[in-house]
Amino acid sequence: MSMTEFQWPWEYTFPPFFTLQPHEETRQQQLKVWTDLFLKYLRHTNRFSLSIGDQNSPLFHNESLKRRLSPELVLAILGELERTGHANPLDKKRQEWQVYWFTLEEYGNMVYDWVQETGQTNTICTLYEIASGENTSHLDFHGVDEVVLLSALRLLEEKGRCELIEMDGSHGVKFF
């Protein structure tokens, strides 16, 4: 990701945007804008996790407006991301979250397409090669957190498209 300045949507400067809207239709639209914003911001900052306690993050707090997302609204946004396959809580209290720029299935499909296009079926790749290798630097999944990649590969394994192999505490994967 380039380190250009993040472009906030116009809604970010609109004070009511920071308050959970009571009207169902308005709230759905609000959550759609917020979920898009969360995904774009996390991708821009190359992050795959969020903590609800991170109240000083620009994502939760517009300093110039002096407006802050309530934990309730943050949970509603993350719940919507979870519903669409873009997030999972990491703890029972739902305070720490893993957030995916793409769904795990999309990541798995992108990796599998790359494996087939580059003729790497029946070979073993390391997670590092897939996530950070120079052969993937031009692809959307390049730079993916290895924990996220592992979750996506587990879905492929369930479908019989690969086998995960543990080697000296790290993971490799053989694609079929």
C-alpha cells in the first residue's frame, strides 16, 4: 500500500455519522458506509486487527469534529463485517477483532488461482512465500497477515484443494 494520505469519505465530517441512527433504513446505510470505511482504512494502514478499546484511532475518533464512535456503534459495524465474512471476534467479550480486507473464501480463491496460473499444484509453498514472496507482490493477497492466510487455507483444505503441513513451528501448504 502506498503511504499516501488516507481519503476520508464526506460522511466522516458529518457529525450524525458518529451516532447510531435509530431509523432502520438510515442505520443500514450508515453501517454500509462505516463497513466500507473500516475495510479501506485498515487496508490503507496495512492492519488486520482492531480493538474496541482503541478509542483514539482516527477510525473511531474525528478530532476536528470532536466526535467519537460509541463502543455500541463500533460493535454494530464489526457485527456487520462479521455477517459479511470480513471479521471475526478474537475473544469472548468481542473486544478484539480480526478484520479481513477480503473474505477468507476470496483470499483462498485468489491464492488457489495464483497456484494454478503459476503451475504450483503438487508443490509445497511456505506461507511466507505466498504472503510476502516477490512472485505475489503484484497480487491483492500480497502482504496478507499469515494468521489470516492460514484461516483462508484451512477453508481450501476443507474443500480438498490443499493440505497444510507444519514444519518446525511454521506452516507450509501443498496444493492439489
